[in-house]
Amino acid sequence: MAGIYIHIPFCRKKCFYCDFYKTTAVVKKPLFLQSLHREIDLRGPYLGGEAVGTIYLGGGTPSVLTMDELNGIMDHLHRNFRVEQDAEITMEANPDDLSAEYLRELKQSGFNRLSIGIQSFSDGDLQRMNRRHSAVQAVHSVLEAASSGFSSVSIDLIYGLPGLSLQQWEKNIRRAVKLPVNHISAYHLTYHEGTKFYDWLKAGQLREIPEDDSLAQFEMLMDITGEAGFEQYEISNFARDKAWSKHNSSYWNGSKYLGLGPSAHSYDGGSRQWNVANLDQYIASTEKGDPDFEREILSETNRINDYLITRIRTVWGISLNDLEREFGEPVRRQVWQSAQSFIHSGHLMHQGDVVSLTRRGIMISDEIMLALVV
């Protein structure tokens, strides 16, 4: 079953840590939506008629769109693709966009999962990141979503922020697990070139927190979410009652997906392609009927390594039988040999035909990935 990702590039203000493609030129929404509808029409054959099981609107800030604009996108998708009746349909949203009326309309329109960009329950942290909501709005948005009938709610949190104490991070996690959410995505701050945080780091205006503090925050994240009944099903993702993100899981499991909108990525099993990360170029090329994108044909080695790197991050791990069936016995043997030292050291475990990370292994996952790739 395939997935569709739609990149909505608009933000009302830019967060100081974010390197995803975005623009504050919200006035260009009509032109973007016209081009997006056109791209949907043009890209209909990409998935080869395969049923669509997940649709994900990310960004940017998809919640800057009105209900009429969202319904127009969904109508175009249904006209061009075979969307499963029980498809997971997710929208990323900012807390301050989620009024009770907007949430009710989202639910009525078929959206059945929300990913709310909270990042922190501290006003100081939010202001430091240039977020446009408050801690009170963060909590209120989750409670409103639950009362509007959303049973599947995910929130994003960030740790490793400059100045973030272990005590404040603990407050953030404990506040999160007490809310009616069944999914938490938590990411360590990365200083991406082109962001304000990166510029300030290079200029000496802020400092990264010590590595020991980062590890302590990650350990605390795993401890508190585990105590609250969340399963760490991927290094940065935690779910209650098996409420895994079906869309993101399809990426890790190698399913086909189509990316629409500027900077969006697509994968058809044999190649990857990514749209131009420029709104004006995206609009101009799409309206000419020739969307601007780059494409990479995947070699056998690329495909093997994609499988290893994505699967080892998850609770499902690497199936040696699947590896042999897809890529041959020599690849299975090589990966098995590479895994031996980590199994003996307790960083990997072997159950049946599956090799997966232990908790100790999660802490050195980058090293393990590097050792496993062929």
C-alpha cells in the first residue's frame, strides 16, 4: 500500500531551528494551490494504480490553509488516486491554529490524525525558538483536539536546546504523557546551516549543550515514556497501544510514496526524486506541465543500504530472511557477520531471523549503521 506526502511550504513566521523548505509569502497561497492541483493531475500514474493507505500534509505549516483549501486538495487526490476507505490522513498543525471550529471541520472532512508541533511546554523555550504559540495554547490545542473527536494525536518535542535543563526537560515529558496523546515524536536539536541557530552557534552567541547532558535527556525521554506506556518503535518515535504512524512506518518499511509540492520527495522502489525547493520555480514549471525535479536511480547497493539503515532504526529490526529473499544469500551472510560483535557486546539482539537494537544499541545507533552497510 502506497503513501502520499504533500508539502505545504507556508509559515507565518520562521522558527530559528528549522531547515525544512518554507516561506512566509502566504500571499502566494492561491498560485501554489493551483499548481499543486495541477501536479496532482500530472502525477496520477506515479504509483502505478497502487492503493493509497496514507496521506500526510506536512510543511511548513499546513494549518495555515482554510477548510475550503484543504477540501480542494483532498478532492483532487480522490479523483486521481485510489484512496483506501480507512486511509490514515494526517495533518501537521500549529497549536494556535487549532480552534474548536477548525478541529470539528477537519474531523468532518476526513482527517483522522493530527501531528501538533508543540516542541516545548516552556514559554521561554518557545520564545527562544521563535515559535508563535504559548505553553497554554500547546496544552489547550491537544485537549481541544481530543474533545473534537480526534483519537489519534501526535505531538513533537525538541530536546538538546541551548540552556535546556534536565529539570525543564523532565517537566516537558511529564506534561506530554499526561495529555490525551497516543504518539510522541522527540528530536534532538540539530544546528542546520541556513538557520538562525546555526548562525548564532558559529558566531559564538550560543553554545551546544554538553554531550553528557544530551544523553541524559534522551535517557530520561526513554524512561518516562516507557513508564507511561509508550513503546519506542523507532529511535525518535514513541506510541501508546500500537498507535504507530502508518505513514512514517511505510517509509521505514520500503513502501512506495509520492511527494507533492516544493521540496517533496518520492520513491517508487527503484528510484528517488525530489521536487525543486523553490516556490516560484515550482509554480512556473508545474504550470507549464513539466514539474521541476531531480531523480536518482538506485543501485543494488543503494537499495540494500536503504533497507539496513531504515529498518535497524525500528522495533521491527532487520529480517535476515527478507534480506536474503530480496538481495541474496551473500548479503545476508555479510550483514550477519557485521552484526556479531554488536550482538556479543549487547548492542544488538537476535531473535528468530531478526536483528534489532537493544536500548544500549540505540545509544550508538549511528556507529552500528555504519558497520552494517555494505
